[in-house]
Amino acid sequence: MLNLLAQFVYLQLLDLLTTLAFLSLGLREINPLVWVLIRTAGTPAAGLLAAKGLAAALGFFCWRRRRLRLLSRANVFYAVLVVWNLVALLVHAAGLHPA
């Protein structure tokens, strides 16, 4: 059970790092909620940390309430999201992105 929460936190960290990496290349955040947090906070790092704080609170809530199936699904979602971020970085690095 604690393993699911640890995975969730790890995936949040990977999402934070990969998102910061592609934002540093000038790519735009596509999640409207995260985009608003970034714009409101003034810096990408502050906005992303706010988003990750909200996500961590929800993950902890699911873990505490033993909503393990939901937490497991969130882990799958964030794992796919991290892969998406990595693909965006690779596409950009390879120059395959649209002009």
C-alpha cells in the first residue's frame, strides 16, 4: 500500500522535471489548470510546484482513505504523462516539431 504512494510521489517528481525541461525549451504546457497556475504564480517552477502540491494532497488523500484502485490508476496516468513529456522532448531535440 505504501508502495503505491511512493510510486505516485516518484511520478510527480518525474512529471515536474520533464515539464520543466520542455518549458525551458519554449514548449507550452497543455494542461489548462497547470497553465493557469504557472501564469498566476509568475514562474513555471512556482506554478508547477503548486500543481504538484495539489496532486500530492490528492494522492495522500486517496492513500489515507484506502482508495488504492484510484491511486493505482493515477499512477498509470502519470506514467503515461511522463512518457508523453519525454517524447515531446525527443521530438523537439530531433527537430521534428512543426514550425
